[in-house]
Amino acid sequence: MKYLILSDIHSNYQAFTKILNTEKFDEVLFVGDIIGYGADPYFCYKKFLELGGTGVLGNHEQGVILPETLAKFSENARKGILYTMKHIPKEYIDHMRILPPVLEMEDFILCHAMLGDPLSFQYVFPENKDSAFLLESFEVLKKLGKKIHFTGHTHRPCIFKKREDEQIEVYPIHHGDIYLDDAYYVVNVGSVGQSRNGIPKAHYIVYDSVKRRIRFRALDYDIKEAADRILKADLPEFLGQRLYLGT
Ligand SMILES: [Fe+2]
């Protein structure tokens, strides 16, 4: 099975559709934050549902369904969530309420952030390989009898590998094919619509569960259109400008 795995689309319909029009896959899975920041929460969530709506809850969806969590967001993020609430129908918000925090698939798990306490949405950046939250995620993975945890949230793609001697290695974004061995992996798939690794592209992965192969991809898309729509929507200008920088 070839899985297209997408995270952190953040209402960027241009980046999202560029991937869908480019990539071949059997099933598409979503690692949270379909909405927020960008101008097109309606079209992005609609497309997500049309594609089967299989995915996990992100902190931005949590912001929509639990407004008491809004205080935890930056001002720009909060504006994006309030904009989302105004521009999507009630049935989409109801659908967000049934998104699970963790989704178990054949040999892997999806969770927007770390597995120890999924709804606390902890950040583990590529430079944080000694993070207690990451260690906890590896423990949960082992307990659940799975080998791979696909995650997002930081918008910075990378792979953490736990070797047999319990040491953790980190690999930054890697173009080309990666064949997984029998170790445990936490794989950050990066962000479709709000890259923050300095590469202003739409990031995602394709996982082939038969070959146990991960392919990291980053596509150019119409950034100008996405940024112009943010301006027209009266969202903070900064949210459009950062798309050009990928930061
Ligand atoms: Fe995000």
C-alpha cells in the first residue's frame, strides 16, 4: 500500500492541490492542522472530507472545537483560528470533534505531536533528540507493537531513529528513498502549507508499507496566489510573507 501522508496543510489550498495533482498513491492520511493560518479553511477541509477524512486532530482543530485553548496560541495563530470558525460550516466543526488524537494503522501510528500525552501537543524539533517527550513517544510505540510514528506539528521534516542499543539518531530532511530497518522510528513529515525549515515548498512523504520505503518530497507551488489570498482575506500580512521564506 502506498500512503500519501500530509500534515499541517494550514488552509493552503494551492500547496495542497499541487500535491494531489502530482503524486500517485493508494490512500491519503492526514496528521492534523488542516486549517489555521491560511485563507482557505473551507476548501481544504472540504477536500479532506472528499478524500475520506482519515486523520488525527491537530492543535489548530482543537482551537476551533475548544475555544478555551485559544489563549495558548500566538496572536497570528489565534486570528487564523477565529477566521476559520467564521468560514466553515457547522458540520465541519462537528467532524473535527470526532477526529482521534492517535490513529493506529497496519504497522504505524499517526499523531500530530508526541504520543505520551497527544493532546498537550509538545514540540520536538530536529535538534531535540534527547527530549523526554520523544523518548516517551518511542515507549508508547513499543507498547502498542508498532514501529513507526508519523508526526508533524513543528513544520520541520526529519527522522528520529531509536537503535537497538537505545541510542537515538536524527536525520534531517532527506530527498530520495529511505528503506526502514527493524528499528523504531519517529518520522516528522513536514508541513504542506506552512514550511518552517527554510525551504518554501509543500512538504510531504509517501510511505510504501510493502517495501517499507519512505520518500520525502518538497514541491514548488503557487506561493503568490496563497499569499495574495491571505492579504485579501484580511489575515495578518506576516502569514503570507512567511510562505515565501519557508520560515
Ligand atoms: Fe501546524
